[in-house]
Amino acid sequence: MALARRGREPRTINYWPGFVDALSTLLMAIMFLLSVFVTAQFLLGREISGKDEVLNRLNSQINELTQLLALEKSGKQDLEDSLANLQASLAQSEGERSRLQALLDRGAGSAEVANEKIGRLGSELENERQVSARAMSQIELLNQQIAALRSQIAAIEGALQASEAKDQASQAKIADLGRRLNVALAQRVQELNRYRSDFFGRLREILSDRENIRIVGDRFVFQSEVLFPSGSSDLNPEGQAEMTKLATALLDLAREIPAEINWVLRVDGHTDNVQFSRSGRFADNWELSSARATSVVKFLISKGVPADRLVAAGFGEYQPIAPGDSPEARAQNRRIELKLTEK
């Protein structure tokens, strides 16, 4: 019964032993792999450290080789410099040798040339001796001629001394004539001054003493207002009357002055410094002063005064007798001056 029940009970499979076996096997394999990895790591570390040492030794050897190469390069550069210097010295030596050879060749030719020159100079020296002999004879002849010239110069000096004596006498005569001429001129000036004084005296008597007609030095001065309207060169009636008196006195004086006195009456026109407008008859004071002087001269000529005894001149505003810009100063500067003088 029991066996029958046992035989009828279901069979169960136990997996744990197999699982444990597999797990142990796997663990042993892992342990084996780890041991192999550690061993390989150890061997690889040793190999790498050995290679580092080899690499360091190689780097040191490379450094040494680099230094040796640098030394070799510097030595090569020194050798190249030495070679260049030697080549330059060689070229210089060859040039010097060529120059010396050329000098030697030229010296050989120069000797022949020198001999030819010596012969030529010898002949030239002989010619020079002959020329010198001829020159000595010519010098002797020249000495004789110089002696003759000296005697002639002595005669000329004597004649010159006589001429200087005559010249001194002539100079004395000229000085005497000069003094006489100066005296004559002084007399002529005095005579003209006397006639000028007479002329001014007559004018003073004729024209009477007026403030706008006066004598200043050696000139007889008319203020422009007496003769001309403002800004005009035409004589007004009063001015014509005064100039008629002047012409009468001048004609009387002309009959008394000797003909050898070359006198003239100079008529000078002067203005003030007031400027003209562009639209006026005259462009500036030069034209006005010249026109007024010319107007007086023409009027005197119309009254019979010879034209060759009259001179007209215009001075504009540039010869004032009163400084300043006041009405009084400008009135004095507007004037006609008469001066009896010589040509």
C-alpha cells in the first residue's frame, strides 16, 4: 500500500545542485579571467614602464644629436665664412698680381718712351740755349732802347712841369673868372630882388592892403575866394579886376627889367584837402589847382603879358601853409601864389 502510494506520488526535479555547480563553475571562470587580467595588466605595466625608460633614453639621445647638429652647423658656417674670406683674398691677390703685371709691362714700355723723351728733351734744350742766346741779344737791345726812352721821359717831364705851371696860371685865371661870375650872378640876383621888391611894392599900392592878399616871403599870395568861385577855375569879376591890376604892374615892370635878366612870373595853384565827388568837373585837387593857375596865366596873356614870361603850376593839397583841418586852415591853404624868379 505504501509502495503503491509512493508510486502514485508525483516526481519533482531538484535544480539547485546543478545551479550551484554552474554558478561555481562560472565563478571559477571569472576568477581565472581576473587572475589572467591582473597578470596581463602587471606584464603590460612592466612593458610600458620599460618602454618609457627607452623613450626617455631616446629623447636624451635626440637632444644630444640636436646639439651635435647645431655644433656641426656653426662649424660649417665658420668654414663657409673662412672659405668666402679666402676667396676674396684670392681675388684681391689675383687683381693685385694683374695690376703689378700691367705696371711691369707698362714699365718696360715706359723705359723706351723715357729714352725717346730724353733724346727729344736734349734737342729741345739745345734749341732753348739758342733761343736764350737770341733773347740775351734782344735784352741788350731793349736796354739801349729803355735808356733812350728814359731820356725822352725826362724831356717830357720837363715839358709837363712847364705845362703844369701854365695850368696853375690858367686855374688862377679860371678862379678869378669864377669869382667875377659869382659876383655878377650875385649882382643879377640882387638886381632881380630889387625888381621883385619894386614889383611887390607896386602890387601892394595897386591892390591895397587886404587880408586875403598878402606877401609871404618872396611870394605874393591871393586867397582863392578873391579870384574864383568855390570849386571852379573860372575867374570871377572881382578876380578879373585884380588880375587886370596885376597885368598892368607886370607890363610896367617888364619895360624896366634889363633884357639880359631872363625872368618869369610863376603862378602856383594850391587847394585845401577836401576831396571831390566823382560826378564833379574835376577828378581831384591836382586838376583844380592846375586849372586855376592856367586860368590866371591865360587871363594875364589876354591883357598883353608875354606868354614866355609866365609859368603855371598846380600843387593840389600837398603844399599847405596852415596845418590842420579847421575852416580857417583850409581857407589859408586855398590860394594862388605869384613868384618873380629866373628861368
